[in-house]
Amino acid sequence: MKLTDAKLRTLTQPGKHADGAGLYLELTPAGGKYWRMKYRHGGKEKRLAFGVYPAVSLKDAREKAEAARKLRQAGDDPGETKKAAKAQTVFETANTLQAVAADWMAHQSTRWEPATKARVLASLETDIFPALGARPLASIRPSEVMKAVQKIEARGAGDQAARVLQRIKQVYRWAVTHERIEANPMLDLMPGEILKPREVKHRAALSDRDLSGFLVKLNAYQGDTNTVQALRLLLLTTTRPGEVRGARWSEFHPAESLWIIPADRMKMREEHRVPLSRQALQVLETMRPISGDRELVFPSPFYPSKPLSENTFNSALARMGYKNTATAHGFRALFSTVMNEHDRSLRDVIERQLAHKERDQVRAAYHRSTYMKDRADLLQWWADYLDQRAKGAEVIDLATHRAA
């Protein structure tokens, strides 16, 4: 006789109470009521558990039993199917977008500066994780990611929207490689088909015609000594702002007029050797009584164990009257422009000094030289050029300097 809700509510006899077709309710001596189903597969008797009554009603139990019977009719084992589904649920719960993104960032951290990792994390925490972070990777549709980045664009942050989209695609690509998801549903999300065209804005760079005026202002600047000298070394070595801000005394070899920046502090993750001009060595001598007993050459005046902040250089330039017209990173563009105008045959030397990665792989294979002597000559001429421009004096021609 089939079970009824009324009978289930009044059951007191421990044991198995059948509903038919293998489904039964087991009442334990302690009063627990458990739904079970007996079935045979591969010649063996097996059982399925459907939950506890009344949380799982009679109607729910029958529906579960019917679904199991259909699986059997199709030749599948309901128990194994249930285990696989449970395992998939556990797997997906552990592989949410936020969890996998955290593992991806941990993997990338050996390649990134701490500031880079902080920016990536902040962008995802602000614009992606609140809505999608707790979702399993496999459950997120491309349209949801598209709407999320378009929302970023709508607030006027088109560049940020493109970066966030790129980061999400990188997370999914990494997840496929490391078997955290079977396939990448974000492959077809192309920035050009989702976001509006953006005008590329290059960093503001000081022009050669304004160089004399700038050098006069830099020499007269009354700001923090660490900042002034760091700006001098930045200009003299044509390195990146972060490389100067994080410079360690241990990296400098004055006897060899050489600065060796380790790979883990370089954008391209390759060691970079920078020849030091007489003027660059003088900067180090100026800083030695100030920070020579510390690890950092240019420590923060407020937190000596930390480097100058990211905004220090550009803030100083703004106070000198160059807000929106010059940036610290733009010094590299100035150097490249001046050098190429004086001698275009030095392209490879200039590019090597700027630590640019050769995009033409065939060309790169033939240009592995470090050009150290040429670069040393170039940087000494550049330092002398800056001195002469600051004085308004006549500048010695580069070809004449190289021939001397």
C-alpha cells in the first residue's frame, strides 16, 4: 500500500515503509525519517538516499525516484550519476571566479611588481567580484562579463574597461590550462566588438625646446632632496620611474660606472645593465651621506623603509609648472627623440638602452648585443648635453663626441 502524507505524519513503528517501485521511508528507533530507494544495476543491489522527511516531501521523493528510474532505463547507474553531480558541484563551488582569479594572481606575482598586483586586484574587487566573484566559472555567461565591462565604460573609464576585460579573459585562459574549467567561454569577447573606439593618449613628454627651462627649474627646485636627485638620475639614465624609485645601493657598482637592475624589477623581467655617466655617479655621491646606510637609494622622507611613492615625480613636476605637459616617464621619449634626431643609425643602441623588447623576432635574433660601450658613450654625451642645455651653452655634436 502506497504511503500518504497522513500516514507519514503518524508513523511510529521503526523500519522500512514501502511506497512502491523501490522507494521507501526508513524510520529509525531514534525517530529519524529517511527516504531511500532500492534498485539493481550490473547485477548488484544498490541504494539511493533522497533526504529526510518532512524537509523532502512525499511528492519530492517520488519525483526523485522517477528521475532515478529514467536513468536506469537509459542504462545509467543513478548512484554513480548522483556522485558525479555532487563532485561537480563541489568542484564548481571551489572554482568560483574570485577563487580562481586569486590563484591566477598568485601565479603572476613573480612577474608583477606589488603595485601592479594591487591595481589588478582593486579593479576586480571594485567592478567584477561583487556581482560575479562568488559564481562558479562555468556558470558565468559571456553576456554577463560584457555587461560588467560596459558598465565600467559607461562611467567614462574606457581604458579601465578594456583592462578589466583582458584580465578576466586571462583568468579563464589560465583556468583552462590548469583544468579549473573544461572550456573557455570568453574566447570570443573582443574589446573592439564590445567597447567603443578609444583615442590612444600617450604620456605627456617634455619637448627638447622646453628642456633648458625645465633644467633651470629643476636646479632651483626647493623640494625634498631625495625627489630632486631621483629625478636627476631618472633623466640621466633614461630608466623607468619605478626602477629609479626602487633603486638599491647594492645594485650600483661605481668603480665600473655601472648600475645592474635585477630582472625581478624590470618590466620585461630581464636584467638590465645601465652605464653611469660622471653626472649620474655624482648623484649617487650626493645621496650617499643621506641614505648610504639604508637599502634604498631614494627612500620616502616619511617612511624611510619604503621607496618614494608612485606619484612623487609627477607631483614635483606639477609644482614646477609642468602639470599635464610633462611626466617622469616622458623623459624616455625625450631621450629617444633627441638621440634619433642626432643620429638615426643608433636605433638599436637607443632601443637597448631603453630596455625595449624587439617585436620583430627575426631582427631580435640578430641583435642580442648589449652595446655597452656605445651606450656608455651615448649616456655620457646625453649627460653633457643636459648640462650644456641648462647653461644655454653650445652643445657638442654627437658625431664629434663619438669620434673623439
